[in-house]
Amino acid sequence: MNEAEIAHLRRYLRSQSIRRTPAQLVEAFQQVYQEFIQSLFSIPDGVFHTPPHVTEWSAAEIAEHVQAFLAVYEKAICTAIEDGKPPEDVQGAIDPPLRGASKDELLAALDASCQRLITVVLEAEPTLHLDITWGHFELGHMHWREWLLFARVHLNEHLRQIQQLVEMRG
């Protein structure tokens, strides 16, 4: 992203994370999450681990990345909400731990992170620990509500990748 895009995204995350209630943020996230999962089901198992081109990710690699970042975001957001402290280093922590996993294994791990994140956010006081922030390598420091909204934005980018794979294979 260039500086203008980063600034625009930063303004969006800052304003919308406060305008929307946690339930609205969860709803927006869940909508993209469900589309992502449905799109994954559209990829046949036989080509799930096969990239369409040498320079592109396979559906499995996209799902591995999404599972990894969602697990990191879930842990960080839940730590801020439940423990009232910033999470430990999240930079560089997004290395897919389930590399080479089956579609079912990835879906189960995605679902576990998603369900825990949603449960903790919906049970939290809306303004709880908004003073606790942690950094993103491009976007700077954000509080848990901004991170939750960013999770939706990030997931939406990978949803587009999966949808392109579905169209190519269709």
C-alpha cells in the first residue's frame, strides 16, 4: 500500500471502529467470514493445494494464511479484552502453523478462532480497554475494536483471492 492508501485505511478503521458497536463489528466480520468459508467449499479438494500459476497462492495457502492471522488477531484481541494488557509481539507471528493441512483441518482451526473471538468481543464492555493498543507494521498502533475491523478488511482481501480462484476453476 502507498502512503495515501494507508492513511485512508487508518482513518476508516479509527472512525468506523468507534461508530459501530462491537455487535455491528462482529456482524460485518461474520459476513465476510461466511463468504470466505463458502468460497473455500467451492474449491474442489483435488486442486485445493495446487496454485493456478507458479507465482500465485493455492487455495490452501490462502486458507493457511487466513487461519494464521486470524489466530494471531484472536489471541491479541482476547488478551487485550480479558487480561487488560497489550499482547506480546504480534509482528512476524503470522507464520502458518498448519502448513499442508487438509481443508477440514483448516476449517476447524478457522472456526475455533472465529468463535472464540466473537464470544469474547460480544461479552466485552464496548469501551473496555480502548487505551490498550499494539502495533501493525503499516497501520501503527490500534485498539481491539480497530483490530477487529481490520480483521474484516484483511479477510475481505483474501476472500477476493479465493473468489478469483473459483472463477478461474469454474
